Amino acid sequence: MPHTVPASEFDRLVNLHANLRNIDVYLDALHKKVKDTRTVLESDAYTVARLYYNTVRSLAKEGSAEAGRIYKELSPYFKAKHPGKKEKVDETEGKQDS
């Protein structure tokens, strides 16, 4: 005689599956909102950091030693390398005076 599963057990499993699907949909939406919020916060933080860097750079150009030190420390993080953009080459580099 084949083993059978009571209809109530099957119904319970179907309901659990539906409930888990609803939770999954909710979590996907929540994950997207958290990710979007994090992106906005990262953008805001970068904007503030860039403003600080530009201020320090201006002060360094005006001769502030402390700003010069900070500018030198921060410069590697803000000097962007743009793909496809050629760096200027110093044509006098490597030449000897004749």
C-alpha cells in the first residue's frame, strides 16, 4: 500500500512556501532600498571629501605648510586616472644639455 501524505500536511507546506515567497519579495525590496541609500550616502560623503580636498589644495597653493602636508597626503586619493586620457609627457625629461 503506497504511503500517502494527509491533505492538511500538503496545505501546510503550500502555505509555508507562499509565506516564504512573500518574505523573499519583501527582503528583495528592502535590500534594494538599503543599497540605494548607501549609494546616496557614499556620493554625499565623496562630495564633502572632495570639497575638503579642494579647500586644502587652495590653502596649500597660498602657502600654508599644514595644508601642504595634508594636500600631499590626500592627493593620491583624488588624482583620478581617466581611461583613455593620455598623461602629459615632459619632453625635456631625459635630455641632456648640449
